[in-house]
Amino acid sequence: MAYGIIGKLTAMQGERETLLAILLEAATSMEQEAGCEAYRVSVSLDDDAIVVYEVWASEAAHQQSLALPVTRRLIDQAKPILASVEQMVTFEPKGTY
Amino acid sequence: MAYGIIGKLTAMQGERETLLAILLEAATSMEQEAGCEAYRVSVSLDDDAIVVYEVWASEAAHQQSLALPVTRRLIDQAKPILASVEQMVTFEPKGTY
């Protein structure tokens, strides 16, 4: 079963562009992974958050991605500038995605 | 500027599959519109909601879609079985989408 997550990440003040660059690098890397169907990064128009929409072949594929060296490096880069991380919703895609 | 919305729609009890069918029909129609980059429909794994992730060429393109006969027909079909509609976030996509 395909598995999706929408997350909302907020950087510390003045760090949004740096966090955005890290997440766009994550998008490029993740979309090369066989189990990743989509990894789309957006900036919120409602507040300072960055929104990430991810679709994976399965929940296991998502879990495995967290252990990849590139993921661990990007998480290490993002951590010091993250103010908050919120998982908005997890979902099963229907139709095309 | 491209424009995105994530919405969460909840059907009245027993009507989720009907609402899902309406939204999947909307997805098929909207993705044929020139201004629509993505219209992805998912079922929440957290609650009974249906999640819609939309990306449009512009906010104006989104507004115009609401006036289309197909949109008006599908909204009319959905209204009687909708318990709630929540706009989770509006956004500007970055990178690929």
C-alpha cells in the first residue's frame, strides 16, 4: 500500500532559505530512490513554514529512506536550524499520484 | 507564481466512498485543465478525512476552475454529503512539483 505524509517544518528566524535549500536537496535525492513516488517541497503562504508532501511505495520504503546516509546528513544539517516539525497528516494515495 | 492548496474534506457517516469517487472524478477533470499541475486525492490514515493536494499555475487558474461547469456539478454532488471542509495550508511550490 502506498503511503504518504504531509509535514510542516519551521526554521528558526532568518534560516528559512537555508532550510528550504536542504529540503530541496532532499527532494532531489529522495526522488532518485526506487521507493519514492513524490517528494515535493513548498513554502507556506499562510505562515513561515515549509510544507513537504511525500508519497512512498510503502510505509517501509519511507522508514528505509530515513536510514540512508544522504538522509542522515541532511537531517544533521537541518536539526540546528529547526524551530518545529509537525506531521500534518499521513495518507494512502488514491487514483494517480 | 504557482499556487497550491491542501484541503481536508470529511464526509457524513457512511458517505466517504461516495465523496472519494466524486473527488477522483474531479482529479481526472482538473488534471485535463491547462492551469492544473496536480490534483491528488488521498484518504487520511489518521481519521476519516479525504486529503486533496492541488497545484495550479496561478491562484487565478484555481479561481477560474471553480467556475467550470464540471466543478460546479461536482460541488453540487458533494455538498449534501459533506460534514466539513478544512483548508489546511496554501503554498507556493518550489523545485519540481
